[in-house]
Amino acid sequence: MNTIAQRIAEQLSVQDWQITAAIRLLDEGATVPFVSRYRKEATGGLDDTQLRTLEERLRYLRELEERRETILRSIEEQGKLTPELAQDIHAADTKNRLEDLYLPYKPKRRTKAQIAREAGLEPLALALLQDPTVDPDVLATQYFNPDHALTEIKPVLDGARQILMEQFAENAELLGRLREFLWDNALLVSSLVEGKAESGAKFSDYFEYNEALKNIPSHRALALFRGRNEEVLRLNIQLKLDEDSSDTHSCEVQIAQFFHIENQGRKADAWLSETVRHAWRFKIRLHLESELLLRLREAAESEAIKVFASNLHDLLLAAPAGRRTTLGLDPGIRTGVKYAAVDGTGKLVAHGTIYPHAPKNQWNESIQVLAAVCAAHQVELVSVGNGTASRETDRLVADLMRQHPELKLSKVMVSEAGASVYSASELAAQEFPDLDVSLRGAVSIARRLQDPLAELVKIDPKSIGVGQYQHDVNQTQLAHSLDAVVEDCVNAVGVDVNTASVSLLSRISGLSPSLARNIVSFRDENGPFKNRQLLLKVPRLGEKTFELAAGFLRIADGDNPLDASAVHPEAYPIVERILAQCQKPIKVVLGDTSFLRSLSPADFVDERFGLPTVTDILKELEKPGRDPRPEFKTAAFRDDVAQLDDLQPGMILEGVVTNVTNFGAFVDIGVHQDGLVHISALANSFVKDPRDVVKAGDVVKVKVLEVDLKRKRVALTMRLQEASESHESRAGRTESSSAPKRHTDAHSSPAGKGKKPAVAASKTHKSPKSQPAQAQPMTAFGSALAEALANARKR
């Protein structure tokens, strides 16, 4: 049997030694970001994606090994472990296979088959199976046992049948075959639970529904399971039927063939055939149906978590506005609009509440207050939260900019998703103990425009709400996946150790929340860090932690210019050799692209640092401390389009992608309802994965296909050259051309509370590359869109 390292190496198509080295490093406490960036020689250049897959598979295979050892011990203690069985158990490469092999030996309640064995009926059962020419009624009389109340033929044969049924149902090879046969050929059928039509109307598309089990996409599977959990839908598995077969017939035949049972008119054939039917209907079918539904759910959850993680990654790495004084506005109507101004470092410098909307309608007074705040603190950006009254507040800022052009303000609408969670958190209370919760939200809205990553790490990733059915999936797996995304993003960017919050520092490789607090406390007591070596003076921060964290911690304007870069302190001797060879000071070399590219990395390789590390160092010296995030640009909504009533088919608008799913992308066009661009309308050519075209935070141009005011849905297309459909053709498919409303419940919303990403990425739309005409006709688009919208409603 291959080792764990060999199996992972085969899956990743890399060498065994690479996986072995990576596992050793991870077991020693190294993090994925550290290994992928600073230990390329050791792992042969495994990247962070490969290492995350390795980490996941390693966890699964180690759990498998633990379970294997437990099973071997259990069977050995029973005195039933044969060399052949041990070999099969050692060869099992999945948890299902392992459990199938263990099933006959697994401790369980006393079954009817066990009772029959205790009554001495096992020889009878085996005799009938081995020789169908024997008359069951005649042979049964030899097994009467008054001590067990077996004095008649029927109960004796029933006991023998129970023994064979259990034998059939616990055969690992048979179960494996039937499981894969059903996965490849079965349908999942859903039906309405009687009396639930009205209360479960949101699941109406699934009242009479069936689809090939293995083809059901993640979002649809999770919708079905939610319907079952809410006791609206009934789910079961059936084989695809044709004229000559039925679901029971096909599987029963396979069971009969496996045990060489065939109805040839012999005396025991009918009894054996009935035993096969009972085994399938009352034991095997229920067992496999439960397993297959679990398999479908796990696959659906895995895909949903992948979607969430991908969107979160894009959101966290959205373009930062940088150190620019920003005014955050948390819109409200009756409760007023909360404002908070923060300086370039995120420090709160002004805050308050204005009442521009009904019932007070203090429009002009509010403009005067904001103008005074902006002038006093030299505000450059206005960050408007996208909640209730966001468009009304956006118009207020537009009026402010028209009346006071001298302020030179720019306005951006940002997501409020998770802001309320932060506002009420212990972290926010510690930072602003005397500030009202609602005003803390305004601070968060301002800061997430300055640096989305730094602000969003303060919030539980699940509360950011850019996933599909995030409350329906395995919460442990979701948390692990999202935490990994946050860790990768924070370390990819790096942090300024002299300004970073505890939340941000705790995501750095090797740093725990307690160590992050120690760093901040040390910084507060002793002033800014002047160099990375001073980190070793932080309480409980030892050499190992320093090794893992130092390369991701930046010190601007410190003693050593390299401390502001991603060059690890352990590799500073390489830079010193480069400087010695060229006889130039570090400040001259940094950023000198032509000179650095003239150097040969091979000239500086030594026993410790190989070519990959030296190459990375030279690239880093070209742009030290470079931020991998895109340049900050703003997007603008049309001033004359503020609500659904303002939309007309054929309009071309600029919008921000709020969420990307497997069936398309949701786009905020400034009307409080995210429109849906179905996957078939994302480009002029076939799109397999929407993420190949768009990602969360992208600014895109879309055309309005249809507006359903009653259902508050908007259908959009990014195929801008496509002619608008006629009114008649659209009217014929109202359902398909309506886009989902922006929900207020994060549990059901495709974008989590219907919020937008932290910041729009670009004011200038970049069209997709020129592509050939879309092959799918509009009728196909309409059908696919109808399905996507129906599923979106379930969320």
C-alpha cells in the first residue's frame, strides 16, 4: 500500500520527496504562506494552492489511518481478523470502503439475524444458498428448536432468511458495486409533503422534480436539502426507468447474480429470490440511499464552500484607497445618517449624526455639517454604506460635491456586510468604548474603503456574506476554509507592524492572537519598531515564531530598508553579497529594475539558498514591499437610476459584481436589488466557470434584459451587442427574465444581506476579450436563467 505522501503526490502530480518535505515542515509548525514563499527549495516550489490541497488531503488520510487502526483492533479483539481481511482493510483507500469491510464486525444491537444464529439456523441458511435443489420446507423441519420457540416451518425459514439478508447487506464488494451503480444511474426525486404547498411556496420548483443524481449542481442540491429540512419536500432515489426495467428489478438482479441465485424452477429458487427482494427493499436500499444523499450533500457543501472562499479571496484583495482621509456614512432614515471621519491611519477624528431624510428633512443643514467636517479634516473620499437609504444618502453627497467643488471629494458606495457584527463586537467596544454602536459602523464603513483587508479581518468571514447557502454547509469545514483564505490574503499583502491592528497581526504566519496583542502592547509602550530584530524583544515571541512571521511584517522608514520588503531577514546575507559585488548602497539598488535584471541569480546561490529564493529576492528588490492588490479606482452609478422603477430594458449601466456563483454573477447597479447575469449571458462564447470572466468587486457594464417590479428582480446581460428582445418574447418568459431581489437576510441572500463588496475596483470598464458569437439561442438562455433564478429564490 502506498504511503500517505505517495498518495498525495500522485493526486497533485508531483514527486514523493516534495510532499514528504512539505508534510515535515507543516508538522514542525510551519504555515502554508511561509512554506510556499520561503521554503521553495525544500518543497520543489509547491505553491499555496497545492499546499492547501495537501493540507486537506493529509487531514483526511490521517483520519482514515486512525480509523483503519481502530477497526483492525476491534476485529482482532473479536478473534475474527484473517490475513485476507487484514489485507483488504489495509488496501481500503476511502472511508466508505473501510466502513463496508467493517460492517459485518461492527458492534451493534442484537439483530434478528443474530437471534436466528443463536437458535442454530445458520447452517440451514447456508445450505439453501449453496444447494437450491433442496426443499426449504423439508429441510426446515430438521431445525425445530422448542427452546427458541421454533416449532413451525415458517418462523424457521424466516430466521434463515434474516441471516442471508444480513449477509447480503454486509458484503463490502456488493455494496461498493451497488453504490457506484446507483450514483451513475439513479435520479433524485423530490415531491411535496402533503399540506405544505402554501407555507413552502418558495420551493415550488421542486414540488415535482427529478434529476440525475450525479449531475445535480451544488446550489440546487442544497436547495433540495433545505426544503427537506424545513419539511416541505420529500426526497428519494430512483433508478432511471425504461420500458423493460424497474429500479428494484435492476438492483435485485445484481444482488442475485453476485450470490449466484437464479430462478431455474428448483425447489429453493423462489424462496431465495424472495430473500433477495427483502434484502434490497428492507436493508440495502435504505442504507445506500442514505449514503448517496450524504455523498451528494458533502459534494454540494464542498462546492459551496469553494465558491464562498473564492469570492472572499477576491473581496479581501480588493483595491485599497490607501492612506487618504475618509468620511464614512452609515445611512438611515428616521434614525439619521451616522458619519465618522478617519485620518490616513484610520484614527477617528470626527463623528456625529445628521437627519437629511424624513421626518426631519434637514437636507441643507446636513450638507453644511458634512462640508464643515470635510474642510476641517481635509477629507478626500466619502464612503457611503449601501444599506437602507443608501441611494438617498448618495444623492446627498452628490449635492454636497456640487455645492462645494473646492472640497474635491470623491464618493464611493461600499458594502455594509458585517459592519453591524463588528460594531457590536468586543473588539469594537475595546477600541471605541464611549462610541455608540451605530457610529462604530460608520467608522468601519470608512476604514473598509481605505483598506478592505485590514478592516474585514475584524469580522467573522461567514458574516461577510459572499457565499451560497453558507448557513446550510458544514460550519467547521467552512470556517477552516475561510480562515485559510484570510491567512493567505493577509500574508500575500503583508502588514505594517507599526500600524496593524491585533486582528490583522493575528492572521500573520506564526502569530497567535495573544502574540499579536503582545506586539501591539510592546509598540504602545516602546514606540514604533525601528527594525525587525526588535520583534525578538516582544514577550513570548521566540526564534521559531520570528522565523515564521518576520518576512510578512513590514517596517516602513526603519533602520534597514529591507525591513520594508518581503525579503526574509534570514536571506539578508544574499542581498549583502549583491551589494558587495556591485559596490552600491541598498537605497540605490532598490527599484533599479534594469540593474537588477542584469544580474544572474545563479551567481548568488549558496548551500542554503537556491535559485528560486535568489530569483524571488531580485524580483522583490525591484519593487520592495509591493502590494499585489489592484490600483484603487472608483465606479459610478447613474444619477437617474436609483430604484427599480427607473430601469428600462435595453439600458446599459455600470455595476459592481457582488457575488459569483456557479450559475452566474450578481451585479449591483444601484437600485437596492442585485441583478443576475446568468452564466450564458456573461460573454459571447461558452463560459464553463463564471470566475473565468468576473470576480467579486469587478466593475462591469451590463444591459438590462427585463425588470419584474412585482417580484423585484432584474435580469442582466454582459453581451452588450446583443439586440434587445421584443416585448412579446420577454412577456412569454416572465419567470426566466427576472432577477433575484436583494434579500435582507444574510441566511438567504446570494450576497449576504444584499450588500456590495468593500470597494468598486474600476471606474473604467474593461470589456471581455473579443469572442465568437454565443452558440446558445435565447430560448436556451431563458430556460437556463429561469432555473438559476428559481434556485436563487430558495437561498
